[in-house]
Amino acid sequence: MDDKLLSAWLDGELAGAEHAEQHARVRAWLLDHPDDAARVRLWAADAATLRAGLAPWADDATPETLRRVVWRRSAPPRWALAASAAFLLLLGGVLGAGLMWQSQGRATALVARGAASAAGWVQRAAYAHSLYTVEPRHAVEVKAQEDHLARWLTKRIELPVKLFDLQDQGFSLVGGRLLPDGAGKSAQLMYENAARQRVTVYLRKPELGTDAAFRYEQHGELGLFYWVEAGLGYALVGALPREKLLALADDIYRQNPVMPKAASAP
């Protein structure tokens, strides 16, 4: 499918009755083409990253000195107008360079202001990952071989916990544990590959109004993809390249039994 159409779908340009047929066609295409669905989710994560980089300047007030120059009531002489124009051009260049330097300097802190409500549980997911993945013997509370793992976690966090099969990505389930999560509870599933690299899936009940968008953050060496799906919050955490982590996230997303219902928000 044409990237322009996929981009229009992601940006919400196909909303409304007049675009219903196109919207349904793109949605069906993404359900049948996981590679394209993964690309669209990566675009969404990139857009969130860009918004995060620009957010600090969105609410900045116009500097008083610049405001006086631009909005001065009396008409200045031509040389002053020329100087003001040159100043504005120079200021634009400086601000542009500043934006570039700032976005580069913040490349490892991709937290959007719009996701502030989610920041707490995403940080807890990263902390829990760092805390338990280094444990050689007690990394999990209940091992994968114990068949009551999913039932136990489901009962404790009062949400359906699915044990995802990530064998196609080279990761096997180690086990899981119950964790505190603010005023509630969360579950952590841990997976490991042949190189002893570990990733964790943090599952919890999101607060009302939590943004459901698929997002990416970087916390030091840890990458996180997180989203909300059918009333369940997911955070996939691991010290892996972004593309590998995205493939794992896509595998988890496709194994969700209600995926067709939520496919419009990759």
C-alpha cells in the first residue's frame, strides 16, 4: 500500500464518513501485513519523539525585548526596519540551531509532555526491569514451568494476563512476578534469549484518560515501547536496538486476541 495513504491514516486524515471506505481498507491492510503495521507504529513513535523535542518551546513567551521591537507603536526609520529584519533572521537561525542541539542532547529522554500521566508507570516498568533482570537465581517469583503463573497473575492484578510466545524472536519465557504499581498492582513477565539478554513485559491497569498511543522512550541503555490496549497497559523494556524491540512489541501486539478492535491506533 502507498506510504502516503498509510501516513494519512495515521494522521487521522481519513476520519469521517466521507473517508470511511478508505479508512476500513487501510485498517484491513495493516491487519494482514504486519511489516507495514510495524512501520506505521514506528512512525507514530517518531512523531511522539519529535513532539517531545519541540514541547519545551511550545509555551515559551515571546522575549520582551523582541516584543518591543516588533510591536513598537511608532513607525521606525527604514534602517531600523532593516536592522529588525536582520535581527529576526539571525534569531530564527539561532533558535533553529538551538532546537537541533537540544533535540540531539535529549535523544535519550523521549518523554512527551502529553504522556505525563503515563510517565510514572513507564518509569516503574524501567526500574523493575533493571532491578530484577540482573538477578541470577531469583529473577522471577514464579517460573515459566509452573502452569499456574498466568492464572495467579490474572487473579492478583484483576486483569487477563497472557503469556506471550516470543520464540520467533528468539526469546523464551523465564517467568513472572507481582509488583506494586502506585495504588494498585502490576505484573512483570520476563523473557531471555540464547545470549542471556532479557526483556520484560510490564502489565497494569491504566488510569482513566491514559493516552493509548503506541510510544517509544529511551532510559539510558534501556528502550521502552508502551501502549494501552483493551483496558490493559503494556510496557516492553529491554537493552536492545530499537528495531529488535519493535519486532518484539509487534509480536506481543499481534497476539492480543482483541487486536482488530484496536488496530486503528498502532
